Amino acid sequence: MKEKIGERLRNLRLGVQLSQAKLAAILGTQQSTINRYEQGQTVPGPEVFVGYADYFNVSMDYLYCRTDEPRGALYDYKPQALMERAAQNEEMRDFIEMCFDPKSPVNGRLKEALFRMLSEGKEA
């Protein structure tokens, strides 16, 4: 059971592309502690589970592997890390638009290639 909980916690963290160190800072714990949770060596206490549930907006039942449905009360909420990344991508799109002459066909192809790379980066 500890391994399944650890895997679930790891997948949540990786889903928003957070390092163990950043998550540890958010939850007020150590990176090595996050690693032990994710490796299934130990199970977090209730206060840490609440921190995970609040940050990732999932139910406690999902964290405790009582259900496979992660939905919390505010499931459409996006963690701050994703919102910041989306804002950075939008700023980059605006910058690319500003840098290229729309009348030049070469610039148009280059601009589209940059947009495509930017979109692929969001999925990684």
C-alpha cells in the first residue's frame, strides 16, 4: 500500500513538473522526506496529506488510494506553477509576434516553427 501511495504522490508532482525540492518547500518539509514518500519507504502524516490534497486539489480518498477518481471540490483549479508557465508561454508568443515582419514568407515559417516548439514544450 505504501508503494501505491508513493507512486500516486510522485505522479501528482510530476504532473505539474515540480521538483522534489520545490514541493518540499511548498509543503514545509525536506526534499529527502518527499523522496521517501515517493519511494514508498514511509507514509506521510495527516498534515502532509492535507497539504498534498490542497495543493493538487485532489480528495484525501484519492491520496489514500481508496478511489481512483482524483477530483477535489475545486478540480478545475490549476496550481500556481501551471498558471505561471502559461503566462510565460503567452509572453513568449507575444514576443515572437513582435519580432517578425508579417509580410516576409521566410519569417512566417520561422515564426510558426517557434510556435510549434513552444507548444511541444508545454506537453513535455
